[in-house]
Amino acid sequence: MRTFRSIIARESVETDEGFLTRVFPDGCFEWGEGPWPVTLMHEDMALNGTVLGRTDRIERLGDL
């Protein structure tokens, strides 16, 4: 599997999703200690539960 980093959401920044605009307030996102990793699977019966990826951790970096 390839490794990548991604931004899930930004706090206090207006989003523009085409059909909806919103602002997530500071401190609105919380998560616990796990359990990690969390596996993302495709549930199509023809693919027999193929693993698409996994999340090893989530961290806060400023407003990210």
C-alpha cells in the first residue's frame, strides 16, 4: 500500500462545496485514542470485501 497524508477538515475556514458553504468552529472535532489502524473496505459482494486502505492515525496541526 502507498502512504499519503490528507487534510480531513479545517476549522474556522469557510468551505465551498458547490452546493453548500459552511464553517466548522474552532475545537469542534475530537477523536479518541483509537483503536488504530482503521481499515477502509469496499463492500461490493463481487469484490469480496477488498481492502481499499487504512487510517493509522489522526492528528491536529493548527487549524488542520
